[in-house]
Amino acid sequence: MSPGTIAAALALGFAAGLLAGLFGVGGGILFVPTLLGLGLGQLDAEATSLLAILPTVAAGVWRQSGYGHVRWRPALWLGLASIAGVQLGVVIATSLPEHVLRRLFGVLVLGVAVQLAWRALRPRAALPR
Amino acid sequence: MGRPPPRSRFAPDRLVGARLRRSPAYDTAVLRLVLIGLVAGLFSALFGVGGGILIVPLLILAAGFLERPATATSLAAIGITALAGTITYAFHGHVDVGYAALVGLPAAAGAVAGSTLQQRIHARVLSLGFAALLVGVAVWLLAG
């Protein structure tokens, strides 16, 4: 891997974390394309992204709990229930052809872009910030 | 923008707090959280993302959370989800620890910077910048 590639990966990693800290999105939406760019296949990139999310989330939670925003009990319910969903998700992802998974992921990225833009452009008064 | 005053432990938005826990509403609250968690887990493992993009709006719309507690609580839940996903994928041999560290460790620094900024600015311009970046990524993925 060239120094330029490493620098680009580090910069994109930092940007993904920034997105996570600002918008509560885990960062995977940028990890996966970055890892694809580094040469991983779609499935490998997705699996590796999940591991990369852990330090990001740990840092994000540490900050947010300092501000008193984390509701621990609901988080535990959400997290424990998600384990069952994860099992089904892995079965589906490993049985789909990688080019199909890549296209589906592309649609997801587009959807997230639309959601971010909508949140930025909607009228201000709706929710207290 | 000034900072909002610190919220009381017993503020109304503290879902499943001491007051709600004694009421029948607690049961449906847990059911909603479990359903949101199930969907988010499937989504997370299928796409290799945390699932916050799904959890945050669902917590706000279906579970009565305010935006910031929803964001923070989603992050904590994603920790469990991503750990479960990593372990499950590791059994299939897909997780590359070196690459995960290469993007994950700078991201931890980015997350600290991001959550600090969130307390101080309306991240409108940044938000639109990220949206534009993601449109570019989507075009690359869909056309490639």
C-alpha cells in the first residue's frame, strides 16, 4: 500500500467518524466505500466495516454520555434485539451475489444522502436542538 | 447558539425512566424498542453499517425520543449490534483486522471531534457537504 493510499484511508476514516459524531450514524456508510477502494470485495468490506465501527462508537458514546444524552436501558433493549436481526442479515448478505449487494449498498448511500440533505434543509422550528 | 440547560434525570423525554417503568406504557415501549432493534440488526449486517440512519428516525417517530438522546442512544445500541455482526462475520472469515484499524482508529478521533461540534454548531453546511460526498459515492457504486 502506498503512503498516499494510507493517507487517503486515514482521512476518510476521520471523515466517517466526524459523520458519526455529528449525526449519530455509525460511520459504516463511508467505511464500506473506503474499504472497497482499498481493494476489498463487497462482503469483506461490510464485515470489516462492522469491526471498524466499534472504536468509533466507543468514542461517540463516551462523548455523548458525558453530555447526558445516552438512555442506557433503551439502548440495551435495542442492542440485544438487534443480535437476532444480525443473524438474518448475515445469512442474506452471504447468499446474495456481491454485485447485487454492491448495488443495494449504492441505493442505501443515495438514500442516506437524501436524508442528510433533508435534515439540513427542512424548516428549523420542528425539533429543539 | 447557547447551550441548552442540562436535562433532569426525570425529564419527560427520558423514556423508560423511573416514572414510566411503573406504568403499563413501559411494556409497549420495550416492544417497540425490540422491534426497532430487530430491523436495525438485519439492516446493519446486510450493509455493514451501524444502522443509526434507521434507529435515530425510528426512535424519534415511534418511541418518542428527542433528537439528541435518539442519536446518543442509537450509538450505544450500535456498539452491541456491530460487535454481534463482527463476531458472526468472523465465523465466515470475512473480517480484516488491519484494514478495520486503518479506518476505524482515525474515525474514533473524528467521532470525538464530531460530537464536540454537534454541541456547538448547526451543522447545516457540513451536512450538505456530506450529502454531496455520498451522492458521489453512490454514483461510483451504482455505475461501477
